Amino acid sequence: MKLNIEKILVGFFIAVFVTPYLAGLLIPNEDWPVTSAPMFAHYVDDLTPRYRFRFMGHFNASSKKKREIRAKKDLGIREWNLMRFFFGKVYGSIDPYSPFGHHPEDNPERFQERLGRFFQGLMKQFQKMNPKEGNQLERIDLLVVKLDSQNRKIESRRVGFFNVSSGRFVHSWQKP
């Protein structure tokens, strides 16, 4: 039996290049370049609600100082990367088929533990990048900010806060 080199090359191409992309389309997964996420599949107009997460640092009680912890300036990473990681790996989605970080058998305690681990890492990075302020950090609030069509703040609500001394995240969201 004589092997046809073209058939071997086509088989190799399919196995190496096509199969992973097909798997990426069929299996909920958010990992470039294979993804089932419809990145540009919806229309956004002026009525489409927009939201943004923010991290607000509260410093020692005597100064009553608070300010936003910024990804690039305070943590040394791009905001886009931080938010993708935060939403995909930490915060997650309630949709069991979501490619954006669904956590099976999730509950409020596991959610708080996940957020606590995330904020412990965020706090350590903040302290490393900002040694003077880092030792004064007492609490980090997780805020969800609703934006208008020009990305201006309409309102913000606290989801919860990370207590630096206890190393724990406390969920405090109240339904409106």
C-alpha cells in the first residue's frame, strides 16, 4: 500500500489546526484564539446598559483617605487584562453554559472565598507597587458602576468589601 503524501498532510492539518477551533466553537470556553464567545455578536446602542467594576481603597481611619485602585498605575497591569481575569476566573457568571467563568455548585460562601483569594493577591500587588500607601490600606470596596452611553457614571453600588486585617471578603449587596 502506497501512502499518499497529500492525504497525510491534509490529515495532519486537520488534526493540528482545525480540530482545536471546532472544539473551541462547541465547548464553552473563553481562551483566545479558540473561543465560543460571540465577541461582536450583539448591537450596543444608547439604551444598552453598561457596567464597570471598580476597586476603591480605604486607608487608615485617622486620614479617612479613599481612592480608586487603578490597574496600570497601582498594580502594574492593563485594566483590560485585570477585568477579563476578574470576571472570567473570579466573579463568573450564573449561566452554566457561559464561556465567562461559570463556577459549578457555587454558593455565597464559595463566592466570598474566591473573592477573598483574589483580593489578597490584589492587596499584595498593591503593597508591592505602592509601599508607602500599601501599609495604610484597611479595606478595598468592590463597586459595580452603571455607565451612560458616553461611559459616564450614572450610579454605583457596593457588591462587598475586602477587610485587609482579616484577609476576608464580605458580600454586602442588597437588592434595590
